Amino acid sequence: VQSAQATIKEIEGSFAEERVGRGSRRFMLQVRVTLTRLKAVLKTAAERSDQWHESISSSFEQVQRRHLRSAKMSLRFAFRRSQVSPDAAFQQVARGNSKISKEDFLSFVATLPEGHGDIPVSQEQASMVFDDFGKLGMQKINFLK
């Protein structure tokens, strides 16, 4: 569209210099009108595309939040079933460090009993919870949540 506009401007310059005949001027007018219509169609399509993108993005975020909430609930349920105190569990997983690495957290979750509805907590769920609480390492306060 921009290239066509540049070409039209060049040709309009030729019109000003009277080098182009009357028939060509009429043709260029039709081209300009068509180009303007195409710009309007393109603008409308871009606006609709943006609206659809926003709608899909918000739906995805809602599903992701729901899935994360479910994973947290399942993980908490499994932890309660393990009957280990939170402080002792953190010390066991952290091995004396102030943060827990993702690998240590995932291996700890693998040792937990089944979660909510007797379904084990998946590694994907545990990874999602870890990423939500501490991407660079989970501190004790986040572990206890």
C-alpha cells in the first residue's frame, strides 16, 4: 500500500507538469480511489485482528490462572497428606540453603502422595507453581504459601 502511494505521488507530480494526458489522469483517479478503499479495508481488518487477539489473550490468561490455581490446590492437598511440617520439608528440600532450586522442588513434589482427587501432582503443574512463586529460586516464605 505504501509503495503504491509513493508511485501515485510520483505520477501526480507528472500531472502537475502537464506531461500526462487527460485519459491517464482519469485512470490515476480510479487507481487512487481503489487504493483508498483498500486502505480502509486493511485498517478495518487490522482493528478486527487486534480485537480478536485481545479476546484470545484474555481467554488464555483466564485458563492459565485457573490451571495454576488448580495446581496450587492439588499441591497443597498432597503436601497436607504427607504429614510433614512445612519447616522440616523446606529444610529437607533446601539442604541448608536459603532458596530451593527448581530441580530440587520438582524432585520433592515427585515424592509427595496423590493430590486432590487422588491424582498425583504432575511435573508440569509443579513447574508452573514454582515459576509463579520464584523463577530464580523459591525462598522459604514462598514455599510455605
